[in-house]
Amino acid sequence: MRWSYKPWRERTQAERFEAAVRWSLYPLSAAPPLVYAAQLAAGWTTGWPNWALLLPFLAHTVINLFQLDRSLDDQPLDRRLTTAQLVLAAGLVVGLAATRGEIDYGWLTTPLLAQALVIIGTAASWAPPLKLRRLGWLALGASVVLFAVHLPYGLVFATALGIPQAVWGCIWLSVYASSGWMLRVVRELDRARGTAARLAVAEERLRFSRDLHDVFGRVLSTVAVKSELAAELTPVRPEQAAATMLEVRQLAQDSLTEVRAVAAGYRQADLGAELRGARGLLDSAGIACTVRGEDLDFPEQVRTAFGWAVREAVTNVIRHSTATACAIELARDPGECRLEVGNDGVVGRTGDGGTGLAGLAERLAPLGGRLSTERSGDRFVLRVTLPNGEER
């Protein structure tokens, strides 16, 4: 079972949902022996045989919890635990039947309720991974067993008590099965979101590699041909071979300039392009993006710096948050220009484990800019301010 502790603030939304589901089902599965013990303590049923059944009842409940944990993880049930679970359940049903004595229709003795809890609790631990048809067969089987254990006291009694207990058991099984279905859906959505974010990053890397290929492919092919020509000309026409090698050197210098231009275009972020890219990247990850103030006119150095900040902030939202919404706000006052990027899904610590924000702060420092972050609950805001002046 999952007993490892993780602070609630550091869990993703999917992890929080799974924890909520699990820890609502675990107490429900652990309740039957506690209910039985409370009824014994209240004197509803007396005698040492009833108390003697409490220990196997607890053992059966512990096995139910382990089986439930495997079911919620979509893992096959452990065969040895299943065998022990069925043996204990059968023994408890028989033992409780032996201790219940005459039925008093006025108060319905405790062992009758305990028998129902044993049968339904066993079936519930198997229910989460089942499809609808198998769940129906499980509910039918549990209902038949509930009816059968009361049949020795007469058809009327078995019908009057067995049918309500069967309905109650079906509701209980549906709660467990629907919880397992919701967990599977949330896990699938979480995986899909992560895949979408990785694909968006991979697409950007592919674009960059394609630009480099376009630059290097043509140049390196020309360099290879001219170098081979120079090697052939060297024995017979050394002057022409030297001239060819000078052309190769010039090609290499030109290609280096082109590569630097490509890299500079990637590093020198344009604010408009970064805002468009941020919308596309966030939309692909299922995060609603709103931008305010994108039409404002900023100095060129401010636009470049804000482009860096938008790129870094959106990357952090994708990689390190569980946000459903991200707001980007631009403002220009007489004294300064401001950029704020906020999201509603911060997870764990922020800004103290990576180098992205530190690198951004270093880029802003020569421009007189400041970088600050603010966290309130699950909301995180990155704020960048720069002097409202022309290029220095």
C-alpha cells in the first residue's frame, strides 16, 4: 500500500485527485470490523464466540485493503491473498451464522449485519478495475450469496432482508467501480498532457535543427567538393589549389556567420513571436492562455528582454506546474515597463532548484531590470520590470 508521504502542495492535480479517491475508499473498507466491535461493545450481541470472530474479521479486512490497493493500481489480484480472502470470508459467514441463534425480527442481530459487511467488503475490493459486464456479474454473485445466507430462516425473511442488502451492496460496488474508472481517466489525461507538452518542445527543437541543417548542408557539400578539387590541383597547379582553399576558408567563415545568426535568432527572442508561441504551446498542453497589453509599443531592448521572460516563464508552467490557466500581462508606465506571467497550478518549491530563472535575472541585470516571483496558495506570478527608456 502507498504509505509514502508527500506534501499536498508538492502534488500534481492528478496526484491530489488520486489521494482523495484512495483515502475515501480506504476508511470505507476498514469500517466493517469497527462497526462489528462497536455493536459488541454496546451489548447488541453477547458471548465470547462473537468476540472470538473479531480477530479473523480484522485479518480479512486487512487483506481487503491490500486487494483494493492493487485494484486501484489496475494490477492483477494476488492469488494467494484472494484464496486467503475467500477462506476467511467463508469462515466468517459460517461462524457468524452459528452465533446468531434465533432471529428477532424486532432488532435483527449483529451477526446478520456482519455477514453482509463481509460479503460486500470482499466484492468491493475487486470492483475498481472491472468493466461493466464483469461488475454486473460480481454484483449478481454477491446478491445471490447474501440471499442464500438468510434462506435457512425462510423465504420471506431472506427476501425481506436479502433484497435491501443486495441493493445496498450494488450501490457500494458502483462507488468502488466508478472511483477506479475516474482514476484511470485522470491518469490517462495526465499522460496525454505530458505527451502534448513534450511534443511541443520536440517540435521547437526540430525547427531549430532543420534551420541548422539548411545552413550546414549546402555549405558542407560545397566545402567537400572544393577541398577534393584543391587536393587534386595541388601537385599540378599549386597556385589554383591555394586559391581554392582560400575559397573554402571564406565559405567556412560565411557559414559560421550564418550559424551565429540562426543561434542569435533563437536566443534573441522577439516578443510578438514568443507570445504567439506561448499561446500555441499552452493550448497544446490544455492550459487556457490570456494575453493583455500585447499591442503596446516597447523599446527594442525591452521587447527582447520580455521575450526571454515569456519563453522561460511558459517553459516553467509546462514543465513544473499543473496549471489550467495562464495569464500574461504587459504594461508600460512613464517610469517602467512591466511583464507579469501568472498561473494557477504551482507545485512544490519554485525558483530554488533550477537555473532558468537565475539565468533570466542575469540577462536582465545589465539592462537595469528586476525579476521577482510571488506565490499565494496554488498561484504563482513571475514579474519582470525594466526601465522605460530607449536602447542604451
